[in-house]
Amino acid sequence: MPLRLLRKIEYCLLVFVTGMLAGCAADTPLDVEPVALVRECPYLFVDEYLGAELVLVPSGSFVMGSPESEKGRDKDESPAHKVEIDSFYIGRYEITQPQWEKVMGKNPSKFRGLPDLPVEGVSWKDVKEFLIRLQKKTRLPYRLSTEAEWEYVCRAGSQTPFCSGSDERSLNEYAWFSINAGGETHRVGSRLPNKLGVYDMHGNVSEWVGDGRRGYLSRTENNPVGPSSSKKAIHRGGCWLYPARLCRSANRMSADKEFRSHIIGFRLAINKNSICNPRRP
């Protein structure tokens, strides 16, 4: 496909996505950056080395956490508070086993045999080592998303328990979880994407985030980051094993940074300027 046509498609898709989100603003507390401010960046970035696809997330604000009326919520989701997020890129899909193996040389996953299964059985510290090696290969500062960035993308303009609404039955179209997963992971991207074009934010494998656990505050926060000194790491989104209530957008899980499990994987993130205005050595 000619590059000019590809860029036109990317731009049209960005306009479409941003338009959908802006259209939700009257019903949800999400405001997004105007397209004119982000159109110089490609909507979709594909890493040449890894083949990973990352989508541009417009800057905006949302309400993080859950209301007291939300079914299945936990106390650590309070108080619900406004958070402002800068534009960045996030993986369209969870990192797969072939992608992990290309960087690390081995596959730690329990579930194997099909192409494009998400990698699992990796600790937070394992992922940090993966990122260091990937950065050396690509000269790009890949990272994990913050917890706030993660929830912003997962919600994709919604303020309901799931990006698909409040009804647990609606999650079946968007996620692999205890009801439909059959006790195993599934190929990334094989359910519907959310309104940002990102797949598997609910279910399949839970996802490590980069910052430490923090207590929520009632005031508005700008790009909040949990303390790096935290002894535990956060993983989000629920997984193939969990019931719907544990796959909610606001649900928070934590584990030791050396903990490995076949329910946890991750996806990449990177700052917008690293793609739009790269300064590589």
C-alpha cells in the first residue's frame, strides 16, 4: 500500500476515533485533545524490529476509580477523582510469545501452540529486563503505561464498569474471561477492540503497569505516578480465569515484583514525542 494512502487512512481513523470520544463527552467526563494538535503523529506506529503495533492515545481527562454504587468494587478504588493524561502511544495488542522470545530467547508461557498467544508467566522484573533489551535493539524508550494511563485507555470514554457498558453479558464481545475463555488464553485481538482501537484491555491476561501502588486523592491530578519504591507492582484488566467483576476498568490487583503467573502479561507504551520527534543516538 502506498505510504501516502496509508497515512491518509491513519489520519481518517484518528479523526473517527477522536470524534467518537468527543461524542461521548456529554455523557461521560472525558475530554480529548483536538485532532489538529495530534495529526502530525501517525495514529498507528509499527515497530520494525518487534512488529508490535502501537496506537496514538489523545490527551484528555477522565474520572479514575469507581463510584460507591458500582457492583463488585473494592475500597482501593475510592475516591473517584479526575485525572488529566497527556497523549502517548500504547500497544494495540498484548505482547505475544514470539515477540517475547525474539527479545529474551525463551518462552516462559504455560499456554502454547497457537500463533499470537499473549506471553504470560512473566514477573514485573522480567518485563523490566525485556524493556531494557528492547530499548537497546530499537533505540526507542519503550516502557509500561502508568496505572492512570492504563485505566484511561481501558475506559476509552466510558464511565461504566466495562468499556462495553454495565451489563456483564456485554463483556463477552470484548474479553476472554471465566465465562467464555475455556480455562486458557486466546490469540490477541480476537475479541472486539474498544473505541480507541485497543484490544484485550479486559481479560485474556492481566497486565503489569509501570508505577507503584498509590492511594487515590479527591483532587484533580495530572499524569499521576505511584512511587517507584513500592514493594509491590500493579496489574490490571483481569484475565481468562477471572469473573467479570475482576475485569472491571477500575479493578486494581497487586503482587510482588518477582511474582510470575500464567494469568499475567503486559503491553508496551511509549511517549508521543519519541515517535513524532525522535532523538536517537
